[in-house]
Amino acid sequence: MVEQIPFKDEVPGSIPGGRTMGTFGNLCKILRKKGYTLGEIVQATGRPKTSVYFHINTIPKTEKLCLKLRKIKIKGIEGKGPIKGKSILDRHYNNFETWTPKYVNLFAHVIFDGSIRNTGIIYHNRSSALLDNFSCKMKHVYNFNPKIYKTSNGVSRLAYHNVELAPLFREKTAELLSIITNLKKHLQKEFLRAFFDDEGSVDFRKLHSIRRVRGYQHNNKILRIIKKLLRNFDIESKIDNRFHEIIIGKRQNLKNFSEEINFSSGLRVNGQRSNSIWKKSLEKRKILANLLASYQ
């Protein structure tokens, strides 16, 4: 609390106890040396701030005054600074209670090709189709545009910088992984499509009689979930623990995958890669269709 000046209403030039001070300038200097702030001196003398400052600006601050100024500063910013875990721009997410296809797809993409950071949510991909899909579905949870960063290798990052998103996405992704095998099949299908869109590839080399769909994931627990979900659609698969991937082979399994899951429209292979088999950016759906047609 600001210290009350006992001589506020007295004629400038005097101090408590009746001693005469002389000029206004001397009064300001003495008060400053006693540890009064600029505001307190202005209040006591009734003179403009600029006039007071002219007389005191060269006087070093006492330890008492420095302590007082720190307390005033702290009091002035109380309740105004950022609150831990709260958006400083007052931007908030839209929560939900029921899992629908759009929410399953969104949070699955975060699990497979995204990351949850204390500062927000990141999704990285080179496919414009998948980036558009993610940003569109994200609008249902957080109706603000992301920052977009592009790397030299063609991968783009959608960054949603908001500390409030991290706890929500940690909670929901953990919940989704724990219940997905018990959700309805149309929701399981969205989870599987997100996985193969982000992590999947079509390995079709007719001359070597290689026909398969593969999906990479470093977390073998997730691969086991994927295997279980695929079985619900009559798709048998095997897990390669060494290379952290799930593999779908044999004609009927691949046919069932094409009919039930498949890849999203517009999703293409990167034909510019040095090890590209196709040497052009074909749609994964088209490659899979060619693979199945090659059985005939």
C-alpha cells in the first residue's frame, strides 16, 4: 500500500514538525532521499509530475525506495499476467463427449503423424490431401488457423500453438487407444484409414510376385491394435517386430482391404524419391487397384 504523506495539504516548503524547507525543488529532493516515490511527491506537493521529476531525476534511489517500487510493480501486475495452462490470446477449444467419425479420424492422425507438445499440436505430412483433411477436421475442435511451416524435403507442418490443447489431446488420444477395439465398426474404419493414410504403402512388384500393403509404426502395441481391428473386417495380417510394421498379403485380404478400408482419395506416393519404383506420383488407390487387377 502506498505510504500516506502526512503533509499533503500543507503549503509546499514545509515538512512535518514545522521546519521550513525553502524552495519547492529542495522539498522534492528531501522527500526523494527519504524514500518517497515520484507519485507520492506529486500527491504531496500538488505540482505536475514533470516539475517534480526535473528536481529528483538525478538522485539515486535508496534501498527503501527500490523495495517500495518493486512492491508497487508486483501489485500492479497481479492477475494480469499469463496463467499457466491458459491461452494468453483467450482462445479455447470445443470439447466433445461422443466419438464420431470426424473425431476418431482427427485424433488418430495425431497419434500416427502428429505430436503433442506443451505448447500445442503439430501435424506433419507432405500430402496436401491429408493436410487439408486435418485442418478441416481440426476446425471442429479448435476454430483457429494453424501456422504452416515447410521443410526443404517437401514436408509441411501444421502447428496449433495453444497450451490448452495439449491436455485435451493427451486425454483424448489415450482414451481412443483404450476403447477403439470396442467402438462401432464405422469408427474403427476411420481409425484404420488414418493409420494407413499416414503410415501405409503399397508394395507391388509384379516381376517378383510381391503384392502387399504395409504400415509402419514404432509402437508395437499400436500394431497389435491395428491387427485386431483388421480382423474385424476379415483382413488377416502379420506383424514384423523387427521392422515395426504390419503386413497385409494374399489376394482375399488385399481385396477386403481395398473394399473396406483403402487409402483416401488424392493420396499419392512421392514419385520424386530417389528409390521410387514408379518414378511418378501415382495415387495409392490406383496402385492398389492395379495390384488387384494383376491377379487376373
